[in-house]
Amino acid sequence: MHRNNIPLDQQQERIARRIKETGSTCFFNLLTSPQLLDCVEEHLPEHRERLYPPTATLAMFLSQALNPDASCQKVVNDAAVQRTGDGFSASSVRTGGYCRARQRLPVEMISSVAKRAGELMTSRLPTAWHWKNRVVKLVDGTTVSMPDTAANQSSYPQNDNQKPSLGFPLARVVGVICLSTGAIQHAAMGACKGKAGSEFSLFLQLLDSFTAGDILLADRYYASYFLIALLRARGVDVVMGQFGARKTDFRRGKALGKRDHVVQWSKPVKRPAWLSEEEYDAFPDMLAMREVNVGHRVIVTTLLSVRDTSREELKILYKKRWSIELDFRHIKTTLGMDILRCKTPAMIEKEIWVYFLAYNLIRLLMAESALQTNCLPYQLSFKHTLQIWIAWNGKQFRDGAPENTMALFALIGGITVGNRAGRIEPRAIKRRPKAYPMLMKPRAAARLQIKKQGQQRLK
């Protein structure tokens, strides 16, 4: 329900009435819930009382991910100003102590809290947010770049098409995201080069994030016989695009309608390298798959009943696969994870999980606002929520009073995104870049040339 024209005071009254009826704000309470605090406590390292204890360091790391200026100097300056404002003695504004504190943070503490937040949000989904009373999870991969250091290049080599010292290390990330809330459930990361860093290999590490009754929604890259068989063994259904190399012949199989049938997929004769002979033999010889033509695309699914899932419902559901592209855009562009800042592989992994945790916390606020203002989370704007939270947190309006919490949710729910079904935009840049030449030699060599010959003039 869209309420752009409803005054803010009326929205707050509506939220107050709803909170009184429900007795709590279940999603918002997750921020300080025992489940999340238990995750932090379980992985909390032994530490002395320092200027930057682990919990304060994690909070500052999160602040970096949520703010446009993600520099260490900015967050250290903010902490020093806050400390002085609270009446404590002034602390150093050098970043060395904070950077060392970040290095001491266990990556397991950050990742477990991020994953636990996503799991708790999904477990508390209202029935109206489910798809046919089932949880739909999206999967896809993306890449991120990072500073060109020897350590990063060793773990995340640059593209082979680039000359040494001219490219940047590149990491591949595969994530599982809940369709209803947009929250990240699990993620795996690795180098882009080599089979171990392929989307398929990384996704195999994420199978435990699926439980019986879930539905996996993915593009055609994941339409693999063995992957679908592994998911079916867990009681998970799939909806995917048809893999390009597989031919669809609607004259075969059991017809369910026009260009809609059920066929038997045979187990591939060639055994994949990642399967042992015993594992390969344990797979079923045949898989019953439904193939449906919707416009210019063939969808494959294990939802075989037309009575339970119509062709039109499959078409509408598959269109929602695009949501994960927008979710990754929020993480990489809106939050700024596209280009990472840390200079070692260990810190790169922590930085990625901090971005995922920050993203899940913003999604948590959106879910609670949607719950209290009677709409769906994907109808709310991620960037608007982030801007409201930064302003709210910066002004220190959060004092625990119910009316303040209600005002926060009302502000978040004050703007809904438009219906953009079928929107098409060219993948092209209109604004021309500045006419600087490409850097085609190592930076150190370029500096030496400038010392000898001066800057080249632009043509």
C-alpha cells in the first residue's frame, strides 16, 4: 500500500496504534537481540581494556561501511570528538591504533553476526510476505576490486588480459539473498582465476544455507543437473533459466499446456572433476523437470504441478530474479563495496563481511518499517533508508523512547519506490570522461618519467 500523501503525524499515529496492538517491534529488536549478542560473545577474542575494544572496533568498522567517507581517519576523528564530548580525556587522532584493532577482530565474529541477522529476519517473515507460503532465496555472483598490493595479488590475481602492475586484484563473491527481505543469508568469496573461484564452486560452499521447503531462484548459469539433484535431496525446489547448451523440444515429454511440459533429464555420462566415483554413482539416473516457454525465455523448474503453480505465476516469479542484481548494486554502489580499501587478503575478507553486516542492518530497518507501515520491504528505498539512518544516528535522536522509534519507521516508510516492471535502460555512459590517457606502465615508472620529461600535454 502506497502512502506518499499521508501526513507524517498520521503515519506516526498509525504506527503507535500498531505497536500497541502487537506489543513489540520484532525486526528492530534484532539489533540488540540475545541471538545476535550471543554470536558476538561466542567469537569475542580475549582482550585487554583498550581505547578500541572489539565491540567498539566493530561498531566503528560498520560506521565506515555506512558512511560516504569510508576512511579510517574519518571514523577515528568521529570517535575522538564523541569521546571529548562525553567528558573523557582527548584521545589521539592517529589511525594506527584503530587499524591494529581491526586486524585483531576475528572474521568469524563478523560473518556469524551478518549471517545470523539474515537468518533471523527470514525466520520472522510474516505469512503475507511468503511466495505461496514458501521462502524464496536468490543466488548470483559478482566481483569486487581492491588495492594493488603484492599480498592481494597473490590471493586475488588480476585479469590475465592486463599487464603486470597495470590492473587491480579481483575477488569473486557469491551470495544467497532472501527475496522477501533482501537480506543476505550466506556468502562465499574467492579468486576469479581458476576453477576453485568459479561461481559454481563457490555456490557449493553455500548449500547448507538452504532448508527443506525453500525455493532457489537463479539464472541459467545454475541450471546444472548435479546442482539441482543436490538441492532436491535437501527438499529444495528450483526456478531457473534454461542453460544455453541444453536444447528444449516441446514435442517430447508430458504436455501440460502450450509450450509447457515435464521431461526426464538424464544424468550426464561425464563425471565432473569435483565428484568422486562413489558420489557420482549416488546421483539419480533421471530428474523430472518442467520446462516452460515464457516469451523469449525457457524456464526450468522442479515445481511440476500446473494446478499448484501456473505458467503465469512462474513467469512473474522469474522476473523477480532481477532483485538480486539490484541488491548487489545497493551493496557495491550505494554502500561502496565495489572498490575495497584494505591491503591484505585477511582484511579484505573482513571488509566484505562488514559491508554485508551493514547491508543487513539497513535491510532490518526496512523490514521493520514495512511491517509497521503495512507495505512490503521491496517497496521501500534502500538509499533513502540509509540516508535517514545516517542523519538519525548523527543527530543522536535514538534515546530508546517509543515515539522516536516510531518516527524513524515513519520517515523510512515515507517514500516508496515506483513500479518499474519491464524497465529497460542502455548499459552506456552519456557523460564523457576527462581526456586523460590510460596508465599503461607501472606507476613508479610513470613518476620517474615525469621527473625527467615533465607532464605530457593533453591532446
